[in-house]
Amino acid sequence: MKCSLDNFNDPLEGQTKKCFCDIDDYYKQEWIDEDFREIAAKKEEEEEEAKAKELEAKRKALEAEAKRIAAEAKAAQERADKERIKKIQEARAAADKARDDAEAEAQKLREAARERQKKEQEAAQKAELESDEAEHQAELDRLAALAAEQEAENAKDIEKAKKKLEAHAKLVEAENRKREAEERKRRA
């Protein structure tokens, strides 16, 4: 008999196998089954290792991509910082030139600026006052709502207490009638 897949089935595809001739029935079925289990476990372990290697490769690729993105972000930030510094320097130079050119009109501009600042301050104070008033009104509304809720809850509690008192009064009245009836029976 030839030892080939044509003569035997393939219990574990992709695994190297050997044929053994057991004329004397030396190999017990339990041993053979155990060998198959070990082979299957080894195949599963190899598949898990392959998956782990694949995941590790993906993780490394993601780390490399993250590093690349971080480097690009850093470079972009550095470019933005340089551009910002350049604009600040240009703005300072322009401000210096404008100050030098406007020396004659400086007093007039300062007065206009003071007047504008005063109006802005008044507007800011008015806005702050309106904001405070709005917050105060909101707090009053909130407190009124809480008071209304509490009042409703108290009304419910009072109604429950009244019902309990009425029930208790009826119970006491019934007890009194019962005692009176027993007293009349005893006297009669």
C-alpha cells in the first residue's frame, strides 16, 4: 500500500505527515487520537502565532503612521509659529511707523481714544448690569418655581394628612359607637 493522500484522507491540511505501518497492532487508538490532538493543537498554536505576528505588524505600522502624523503636526506647528512671529514683527514695525508719522496728531487721537474707551466702559458696565439683572431674575424665577413645587408638594401632604385624619376620625367614631352599643347591651 502506498503512503499518499490518494490512499488516505487528509485530517490536517497543510501539515507534513508520515505513514507508519502497524502490522502488530502496536499503536493503540488512544495514542493515535492523542497524536491527532497534539497535531491539531500545534496547528492551532501556529495559526495563533501567525495571527499574533500579523497583529504585531499592523500595530507597528500604526505606530509608524502615528509617528509620521505627529512629525507632520509638529512641522505644521513650527511653520505656524514662524508665520505668527513674522506677522507680529511686521505689525510692530507698522505700529512704530504709524506712531512716528502721527506724532502731530497724537493728542487728538488720545482724546478720541479716551472718549471711545469711556463709551465702551459705559457700554460694558451696562451690559454687565443687564447680565447681572438677568441672572438675578433667572434665580428669582428658579426660586419661584421651587417654591411652587414645594407648595404643591405641601398641598399634597396636607391633603393626605386630612384624609388620614378623616379616616382616623371615622375609625374613632365607629369605635365610640361600638362601645356605646356594648354599654347599652350591658345595661339592658
